[in-house]
Amino acid sequence: MTDIAKLGEFGLIRHLTDGHAPKNESTIYGVGDDCAVMHYPDKEVLVTTDMLMEGVHFDLTYIDLQHLGYKSAMVNISDIFAMNGTPRQLIVSIALSKRFTVEDMEMFYSGLRMACEKWNVDIVGGDTTSSYTGLAISITCIGECAKEDIVYRNGAKDTDLICVSGDLGAAYMGLQLLEREKSVYYQQVNEARKKNDKRALEELAHFQPDFAGKEYLLQRQLKPEARGDILQALRERNIHPTAMMDISDGLSSELLHICNQSNCGCRIYEKNIPIDYQTAVMAEEMNMNVTTCALNGGEDYELLFTVPIGDHEKIEDMKDVKLIGHITKKELGHMLVSRDNNEFELKAQGWNPLKD
């Protein structure tokens, strides 16, 4: 293992970014100077940034650095897609402690590159510094979109259809599964330590949780995919969403963002919310309400969008897109219609990173 101090900040950056040739015409100059240089002559520029903090957004007990790099890039790329844009460049800043090696950062960057190569995104710069409190990751993604094609959150209108891609709740159930197995592991370690059982501790060093039959849940949590394919399918059908977001904090929270910014209400149907079989099984196993998990779990990174009612037939024909309800007048509220036709007010109970 190579100590990062041997390379230094700029040596590490050169080591991690060497050979990453730009793929986009808008990238004039990437890593290697005081600034990256980009050129967008005919498009609007989209910029998004996310911070990921160890112990808050990720736990290195159960996510390896390659998956973490992939996920870090994808969650930012997803934000560009949520504006109906095309991601072009990525800026990566990392604060890390002395427990990380050059090889660790190589793994992290291999995940970043995998995500960037999938969507032809250039890594054009960033920063590295030391940290006394674990790993911190800050990523900025830059994209482009024609002015008339940008989709904001504030464009939903009464009678618009509410749609989601993929399925919901699986990432949250994957997190619950990982947290459960982590708890089981540490409980066994603590018991072995209390008994001073060295043999048990040696065996626990090779502890492998049994995730058979739950692989999809883990994939959704550890390796999310930005849904650029859905944008392409919408364009092919000449469907232009009126409002759109990606589902990072939970369906209920994101839908209420759209409604609040569009000054409207909504009505969605529990029976129409797409839920994978593994999600339902895991929720039952953990004695959790699967609809609550789908509404509030977060980290699905699916697209939530509204379209004019005239596009109903086009939407029904789309693979991996589900119509879950419709936009209403504001005074009708934000309602969930249950399977037995009772109505409940939607509440924003999704992920809140600033909550104690």
C-alpha cells in the first residue's frame, strides 16, 4: 500500500486523472491548470453539486470505495438528467484521513470513471485535502440543455399526469438490510470480546452476510443508476415533461416540492406505485409498511415527472414508466388514495440530512 503523502496533493491528482482524455467538444481543457476551460456557445449551462460525508451519507463498513465512487458520480449525473439536460463535465473534491492509501483512491476513481464513461462525462478537475473526521466527497456536475428544453420543478399544471420511472423503495430496503447485518456482526463481535473468545473473533474476521435472494436491493442501494435512458425514450416519443425531479429524498418529499413550486395539488394512487417483489418481501420480513418505504425511503434516483394529459397513450406505451396519479388544483390538497379508496394527506417524511 502506498502512503498518499509520498505523492503529495498534485502528484495524487495526476496519478488518478492521467489518461482521462476529454470526450466532449465543450471541454477545451481539463485537469492540469488553475481552472478547467469549457465552451458552451449555443446551450444553457446546468450546474449541480452534492456533498457526501462519511457517517452521514455512507458507511464504509458495507460500501467499498469503487461502489462509492460510482454512486458519488451517478447521484450528480442524475440531477442533470432531472432538468432534461445532458451531463458533460465532473469536478471532484475529496478530503481524506491518513487511513486511506493511494490504492484506496485508485478504487474510488475507478468507480467514478465507470459512471462517467457510461454517460460520456469528462472529469475536468477538483481538489484534495486532509481530514481529521473521515472521508468527505464533494462533486460538481456540469451539463447543457437547449433553453426551450429545460424542465423545472415549477411547470406542473392541473390535469397533468404524474409519472415515475422504475420502482421505488428498493434502495431503502437495501439500506435496512445492510444496517441489520452490520448490527448482527457487531453484536457477535461484542459477545466474543466479552467472553475473550479468540477463536470466535478469528471466525468473525471472515464474516460474510447471507444476501441470497436480495441482490437487487443491494444493487439499488450501492450502485444506483441515473435514468438518462428514460429521457431518451421521452424524446423519441416527442413527450416534453412539464415538471421533473429525481427521487433522492423519497417520492412524497419530491412530489410535494413539485406541487409547492408549481402552486398545485396532487392525487396519487397507492395501487399504482411501482414496487419490486424483493422490496415487498423484505418489508414484510422487517415488519415495515412497503408503501411507506416507497413513499419516504429515498435514494431511488428514479425520475418523477408530469406530462400533459394529452400524452396519456404515449406514456402508457413506455417501458419502465408508471402513471401513478394526476395534478389537481391547489385547494384540493396533496392526497394519497389507498388500495381501499381511503384518502390520506401526503407528508414530506423522506430523508432530511440536517435532521438530528
